Amino acid sequence: MGCGLLLCLPLIADGFLQLLTPYESTNFKRVLTGVPFGFGLGILLCSMFAARADAFYGAGQVLLPGEARFTLTSKGRQEAE
């Protein structure tokens, strides 16, 4: 995960430099900062979504934002709605 963050830093630094100063990067610099950012973002997303099957007995134990959980609805409830 640290490697992913490290690869994202050049694009973030270049963006803030353009925001705070009159500096404007060239297309070549955008490619040089964008390619590592793409790899870094991929590494970050893969590490965030990597499943640890041994940590959970079922999908219902995974906590989501708002204390939601992965659960299957019963057929009776689906047909009633």
C-alpha cells in the first residue's frame, strides 16, 4: 500500500504546484506523472479490495459503511415485495 501511495505523489505534487503557482505542466510531464499514478492507484485499489478469506467465515461478517452487511435476502421476502 505504501508503494501505491508513493507512486501517486508525483501527480498530486504536480497538481498542487499548478494550483498554487502560475506553473503549467506540459503533456510530456502529465504522461510522466500520470503513468505512475495509474499503477499506484491500481496497487492501492487491489490492496484495498484484496479478500482475506481466513479473516471471515462468511460475507455477512464484512462491515460496510453505515453498518451495512452483505446478506442474501430470502425468497419469501423478495416475492412479497
